[in-house]
Amino acid sequence: MVNSLSGRFLLLTIIFVMVAEVLIFVPSVARFREDYLLARLERAQIASLALLADDMIEPELEAELLANAGVYNVVLRRDEMRQLMLSSPIPGAVGQTFDLRDPSAWELMRDAIGCLFDHEREVIRVIGSPLRGGGQLIEVTMDSAPLRMAIIDYGARILLLSAVISVITAGLLFLAVRSLMVKPIKALVGHILEYAEAPEDARRIIKPKAGVKELREAEESLQSLQTQLTQALRQKERLAQLGGAVARVSHDLRNILTSAQLFTDRIEMSEDPAVKRMAPKLVNSITRAVSLCESTLAFGRAEEPAPVLTLFNLAELTNEVLEAERLAIGENDLSLSEDIPAGLMVRGDPEQIYRMMSNLIRNARQAIIGSGQHGEINVAARAEENDWVITLTDTGPGLPPKAREHLFQPFQGGVRKGGSGLGLAIVAELVRGHGGSIRLNRSDETGTCFEIRLPMGQMG
């Protein structure tokens, strides 16, 4: 409650109203004390009229008049003569004298606060001017205790009234602020949170409707910001998809063109004059295409299309991949083998599975050739109860720690200098598209083994 805008406004309103009431409290108490003392002077003057009417009054009547006036004695100055009109025993010496004939506001407030905090009971003398020309001066002595108790009672009522007024005022202001400010602000925050859940959705852009000028300006500014952000996100998404698509196409196209380069090497050995004349141009064109593919591999990523599932022979597909790779091996000391049952039929997308195997075998080939040692790459497959399992094992130098740490992460898992790091990321995404999984079984100085599992149930 205290941490909310309306709660803090309520608390501050109560505090400010109480401060205002306290500033009014001191003058109010001073005015009350002055009125109290003037009333005692007025009663004392009325009581003295009885003595003026009759010079001799009974002691009982005199005591009653003094009790009604609330004083011990009354002194009246008339015709330049000071006369003790009424008197009774005084319990002690006079402690303080207060002159009410022409006091300043500061003196009244000072004396009122002093009386309020003075806990000692004493006799005080009060001097004032008689009413209606009843003399030049009237003076009474009285007990300070009843005056102090009257001031305390009055002050308590003032403070209680101030508290009630503060609470009522704060409550009304709280409801007004909550209705005019807090609710619109909460609605604005709600719009922001709703928009944050799906910033690409243009339907969630706020529509300004606040009646308060400042809030409407905030809504209009937010609407402009959200509109620009939504457009920017859509553009970014399109660019990311385009860049990713280009990067993936370029990666696989580069591999295809590399294989094509191997074929052109053999075409150059042809004795046909026309072939000899066209072969260099073909080589240059393919080289430029490979270079272009390399330069586009820094673009973003895009999701692969869903696989088109068909039932095909895995051994035949694997042989196609191995034949293409044998061309790339050339004179290098590297052998390729497969251990797949001739009749093993797999349901999946042949083109995507070709790309999976081609990327894994190519990575292994490049690693072994780069080490300069003899090596072997084997592709094996088997059918288990629920999965088709494909393993690709090589005798290469193994993956370095950095590659294992960022395995299957685009643009980060590259091992070969100049590699894009897209190969394993593409393989992982294609496997996921088939509902399967890929994992690194081992990778050390004796070689590397990847395992692909394609579920039968989900493919059926």
C-alpha cells in the first residue's frame, strides 16, 4: 500500500493536513486562553457589581460570587482609586502576572504554550480593562490549574477534529487520484505488459483514449514508439529469415560447387578442343560461385522447411554420399566404408538426410586430411525397437575443446580455418525436424563418433 502511488498520496495528504492543523493549533490555543481569561475578568466585574450595589454583603455570598467567577479576589480601579472589591484566602504567592489590555500575538502564543507545558500549579494575576466603562482597570488572581486543563481539553478536541478532517480529506483525494490518475496509469502499464508479450502483433499497439492531457500525450508517445518498434521487429525478422536462408543455401551450395570443381578438373584433361576451350571458363565461374557462397555465410539463420517423408533405402542413399566424397578425397590417404543392411528402409526426407550425412562426413574428411595422417570414415545403421540409429565414426584427431563446448551452435562450432560453423547446426536442425536427436558419443585422439536417432513412431 505504502509503495503504491495512491497509498503514498494518501499518506502525504494526511501528513500535510496535520501539519496545516498544527500550524493553526497554536494560534487557536492562544485565542482560547485569551477568551478564557477575559471571561474570568468579565465574571469578576459582574460579581463586583453586587458590592457596589450594597457595601455590606454576607461572607457566604461573597464566597459564592468569587467561586462563580473562578477567582480568588477582584481589584477594581475607578476614579484613579484602586479598591479591593472581593477577596478570599489565596493559597500562595502570585507566580506570574499577565496583562491582557494590549497584548501582541506573539505574547499570547508564547504564554499559551507555556501554560500548556507548565505542569506546576500556581496562582496567577490577570489584568484587563473593565467592560462598558466600568473603570480604568480590573485585576484578579486565580488558580492556573483549571486554565491548563481547559487548554488541554480544547487542544485535544482540536487535534481530534484535525485528524478526522485529515482522514476525510485524504480519503476524498485518494479516491479522486485513484480514479483520475492511478487507474489510467495502471491501464497504461497493462497495455505495455500486453504489448511486451507479443511486440510483433500490431493489434496490441495502444490506442490513446485518456481524458487527462498529460496521460494522453504519454499514450500517444507510447503508440508512436510501439508502432516503430513493431515495424522494426518485423523488418528484423524478415531480414533474419532471409539472411538465414541465404546462409544455409550458400553452405550447401558451396559443398555442391566444390564437388563440381572436382569434375571440372577431369574435364580439363579432355582432348576435345571445344572442351579445353570452355573448361577454364567453367572453372572460373564455379570458383566465383564458391567465393560468393563463402561471403554469404555470415548472414542470419532461418528455420528449415518441414521434411517431406517418404520410405527409401538408406544403403543406396549412403552410397551416393560416399561416392561424392570419394571424388573430393582424390589422392589423399583416406578410406570410406559403410555397414548398413542392404534392405534397411527408413521413413524420412531423403534430401535432408543426404545433407545430414554429407555434412558429417565432409567435416570428418576435412579434419583427417588436415592432420596429414591416414584415416577411415565409417557409416553404420541399424533398426532398433523404436528408432533407426545412424552412426558416423572416423579415426581423425577429434574435436578441439572449443568445438565441443559450442557443439551444434551456429557460427560458433567451426573447427577448420575459414569454416562457417554452420554444418553441425544444420545437421542438428534437420534431425530435430524429423523428431529425432543427435549426440556426440565420443571425441578424442582416436577419433569421433556421432549418433543420429530417428524415431519410427513419429515417422509412421
